[in-house]
Amino acid sequence: MITIGGKIARAALVGLLAFASSGCLRGYMMDARIAEAKASAEALETLGDPEIARAGTEAQLAELEGLYRLAPHEDDLLFALVRGWTMYGAQFLQDARETAEASGDTSGAAALDLRERHALERAAGFGLFALEKKAAGLEEARRTKDTFARWVEEHVTTPRDAEMAYYVGRAWLLRSRRGKGDPQARPFDAFVGTVLLDRSRRLAPGYAHYGAEIFLAGAMAESRETVEDARRTFEVVIEKTQKKALFVPLEYALRIACPTGDMLLYERLLNEVMSSSDPGLDERLANVFAKRRARRALAPEAMRACKAPPKP
């Protein structure tokens, strides 16, 4: 004999099975997991212990890659992958490589360089896939800076798009730098990164502590014709961020002060990074890495490696 309660339970079970078989339950669970991954990534950025943050990031990337196999077209998942791989390469692996280089471990540094490139390439690959979903013709457009800029202007149009463009552009630009001077490296044209960063800057100027402005200024500093414009950008952003985002003075020192031989500015900026107190949770992990890089940059060997002032 089936009781009323039993009928209700049976009906609920049948409904749940129908819900799951239709894909709705899996979709709901997928959305929930992606939301958890986003929250986890944001939480990791507030940690002051890079080893715990690295372990958490690696575990998260492994899970996100598995979720991607199940739902390769989920926009939020693609963003999480792009962001995760970008930060893994640009923070954790870069720091490990530079530490190995500073200690004279050439073989270890070479191995870490390959891993760093792979992480940035992974981010760029997921980013291009996400952008290609918006409209056709991306591959063709990437052949020149002008055609790519027109495509981006037309199809990257919202603040949400700006966030994706920032991480893809950052990964692409950093990967292009890592490949310079290596004839066997897969080519990554720097203009792809700068176009995306410029679009991100215009759509969401303050995003990631004016990150797009800073990486664009670093690219501008590579040309003698635009180095003063880059210098002014760094000065403005330092004020806008109230000196809380330490990667800003760090990049200023590394991208302008060192190459131009301005050692007074170089040492002042790096010492300001080293003496800065903890500004709050949002910047904590990035600032830990900035201090570690500044400490290495102040070592005698690193200071000797700075180029002499250019001849007039």
C-alpha cells in the first residue's frame, strides 16, 4: 500500500530524474560551479601567502579545464580560464622563473620559461575562442593591426567584453615579449595585445587598477618617440591608484627608469614598493609579487644590468 507521503516522494523523484535527464540539472550545477570558481579566484587574490594561492590556482585550473570539456561554449567559464591562465603565467610562473634566473639556475629558468609561455598561450587561445564566438572573421582580421582594430571596435563593445579583452590582451602582450629573440618561438604579434588593451581601457578605464593603461604604457616605453608619453601615463596612474597598486611603480621602474638609465628614479620607485604597507585585501597577492620582483630588481646584479642612458 502506497501512502500519500510515499506518492509525494515518488512524484518528486520522478520530477528530479526528468529534470536531470533534460540537462537542466547539469546546467544548474555547471552554473553554480563556475560561480564558485569566480568567487574562489577573487578570494585567492586577497591572500598574502603566494604558496597557498598558487596551490589553489593550480587546483582551480585543473577543475576548470575539466568543466570546459563538458561546456566549451560557456562564456563565464571561458572568462575564468582566460583569467586563471593569465594570472598563473604572469604572476606565479614569472616569479618562479625570475627567482631561478637570479640564483643562476639556468636550466630551471629555461624550464619555467616554457611553462610560463604555455600558460600565456593557453590564456590567449581560450580568449581567441571566446572572441570568435562574437562574430566571424577574427582570424582574417588578425593579419594586420588596422583590420584587427576595426574588428575589435565593432565587436568588443561592453564593459563585460572589456574585462575579457584586458586579460587576453595582457596574456598576448606578455607572451610576445617572452618570444622576442627566439627564432623557434611561435610568433605572437604584439599589436594584438595592444589593440585589445586599448579597447579595454576605453570601455572600462579603471578596471584591474588601470591595468590596461599600465601595460599599454609599458609597450609605449619601448619606442623612443613615445617614451615620454608612457612616463606621463605612469605618473598619472600612480596618483589615481593612490600608490596602493604596487605593480604600477614597479612597471614604471622596469619599463622606463631602467632602460633609460635613470637610476635615481629606478631606486626611488623600487624602494617605495618595498616600504609600502599592506593597503588592503583587494591588492594583497599582487602586491606580494610586486615586492618580490622589486627586491630582485634592487640586487646589485640587476642594477648593473640596467642600460646606460641613450646617446644624444
